[in-house]
Amino acid sequence: MNPVSDMASRDSESIVDENQKNPSLPRLGKSASHARTKKSQGRSIVERPSRTEGTWERWLLSTDQAPALLSPDATTPPATDRIVCLPSSTLFAWPLWIAGEGEISDLVRLELSGRHLLKRGMEESMLVLQILQTENRRLVLAVAPDEPFPEEIMPTDWKSATRFELPSRLLAGSLDHDLILWEEWGVTQMSFYRNQTPVCFCSVRPHDIGGLIHRVSLRLLAEGVLEHLPVRILFDGLPEGSALSCIASLTATLPQSRIIRRDSDPTPPLLRQETFDLPPSQAKAQRSRLKQREKLFSLAIAGVIFYLLLLLWGAGDLLIRQTALNRLRNEISKIEQPALAAQLQSSRWRALRPVIDPNTYALDLLASVAAPTQGGKVRLTLFSLEQGRLHLSGETTDVTQAYSAIEQLKKNPLLQEYDWNASQPQLAGKNSVRFDMEGTRPDASHETAGTK
């Protein structure tokens, strides 16, 4: 039986049955997805362009559940990350051989700039995917989103996605096939694979698909990007009429290839273990703003924590001082009554002292000061005692006697408590010298007395 006519005559139900018998392809995406999600934490939401123009598929991948296709109006469950597949029509891909040594990104930019393939702004968003490395050179795939990126075709809040993927990397059959054709928004896309990694992808027109794939395959083979012409080819979700015509065209140009057609419901995406992130410039700008906002928020949190520490320290210091103050108040309250009694006794003593203490009693002091001195040659002319201050004035016949009288008065036993201040003797007339001296007791401000 001719395998081409047999394959072209199959309907979708028979193909599903065959795939169920041979689970290598259809179940590959589910098993790999399960293996990948078991290693991840929590849930992931994958959004990719659907077959209908302008719509998106949303897949929920969980560690404890099978992949689930969410409806457009379904509430998005909590997820650890959100993965958005950029439409293939907005991406540019260039397979390149570069030197085995050196910085990959610099070598790729140099190669693409020499060929004038880069548009303005693509260098900032370009990402390089390494495919193969030999002794002297490396095979890489340089991918860059279109600039300016058409953000109006993207889903809601697409800039906040955790990472941005290539649709060709997440196809369920990308681990088993050399060439996959699928449909995005009514446009047929194709991708070549080597070492389970896409090496070239682009959109195609179904009416000339056989010749186009043959020419592209020969060119990639001549450049060493592919090891051989595509042998395992998968048609994933193409309409029946287009798929049958494409299969017939490919069978004529690539008779050695084995073609599988899958037109069942959308298959879940296959999450790879290796990470890949290709954010457009708008998403990069938003990430930068969010990072700056997080940095400012971290600084604000640090400031709040520092302020709270200051408040805590101030509250602790205030508590210590309050405790010390309460202790002092308790001690003061204990000695308050004895202090009042002592103060009352001190007040009574200060009130009675001038009349019972010879050192403060005015008559005793006057008798002591007015005692005859030096044979009556010193005459006391003024005695004034007021509030602990004693003012004395006298006359002598000469200056020597005046100084002698001052010293004698300072040495008087009853006047030892006074601090004396004596001025120089002054002539008061013929054979008359006047002297003045003033003494003050330490408790002068509390003392009250009469004057005589």
C-alpha cells in the first residue's frame, strides 16, 4: 500500500487511534510537561497564540494536576509564574555558526551587523540560544522580537509576565521531530529542529509548502545547520484540507520523510528544563521600573524598621527613666515626714538663735566689740547687725592703731563665723583716723536680727 495515499486518506479519528497505540508523540508533551512541572514549584500559566486569529490559549500547569486549558473568561488561579509565548510572526530568527572562543553575544552581533540583518533596537532585545558546539565553532540561534513591538496584539497585562518564550520551543512534538508545522492566528508556521532545539522557524504559504520546505532544508543542510533532510515531520492542528495538500506536496519533494498529522484538540505546551526569556523592549522597561520601585520600597521598609528601632529604643529609655523616677518618688515619700519635722526644727532654731546664741546675739556681740582696746585709744562709732551682716566703724589716733584694731576685731572669738571685708583707714581730722569693716556670716540670707 502506498503510505502517502494511505496517510492522506486518514481522518482525524483514525489518527487519534494510531497515536493512542503509539504514545511516543501525542503523549510526549503531557509526560514531559508532567516531568517539568514536578520539578517546578506551585503553578504556572502559559499563554500562547491560538489557531483562531486574535485569541490566546491559556494553559494551567500544576504539580498535582494534569494540564488544563482555561476558558477566556475563566479567573486566573494563583500561579508561581506567568509565561507568555510571543507570536512567531513578530520574531526574527537567524541560525549562525560562530567561533568556538569568545563572547557569544558579541560574535553574533558582529555577524548580523556585517550582514545588515539587524533593525534599530533589536540588539537590546536579542537573545542567543546555543544549539551545538564543536572543537572550533558553535551553532547558535539568534532570536529578536520585532521593533517597534506590536503590543496591541498581546494579551492583557502582558508586560508583567515572568518570562517570554518561543512557541516553537513549547510544541509537544519538539523532542521527537525534525520539522513541525502548526497554525497561529490562521497562518501556517514551520520550525526545523536539531538536538531538540529549534534552529529556524518562519511562516509559510500552504500552496507552495513542499518546494519551500525542500529549498530551506537544502540551504540549512548546505550551511551545516541540519545534519540531514527532515525525516520526522509533524502537522499539528492544521485544517484538514490544507493538511492533506501539504502532505501530498511534501511526500513528492521529501519521499523519505515520515509524516504524522494531528488535528485533535490543542495539546498542552511542553515546558523545557532550560530557561529562556526574550522580553521585548516594553517589557524590559516595565521590569526596570518595577525593579526601581522595589528598590525604593526596600529603602522605605529599611527606613521604617530603623524608625521603629529608634522608637523602641526611646520607649525603653523612657521606661528606664520612668522606673528611676518612680523609685525616687518612693524614696522621697519615705523621707518626706522626717524632712518636714527636721525643717520645722531648723526653722525654730533659726528663729531663736539670735537671742540665745552668743555668736548671733546683738548685745553679746556689741559687748565683745566695744571692749576697751589699746588703753582706750580706739573708739567704736558704729555697730550695725542686720540679717547676718555686721557693720563696724571706729576711730583711732593714727593709721597703725587703725590696722591693729581691724586685726584685733577679726581675731575676736565671737566674730570668727564672719567673712570680713575692711577698707583702708581714712583721715577724719587732726589726730583722727577712721576705719570701716563689714562681716558676713554664711547663713546671712536666712538670718534676721535687730540693729543697734
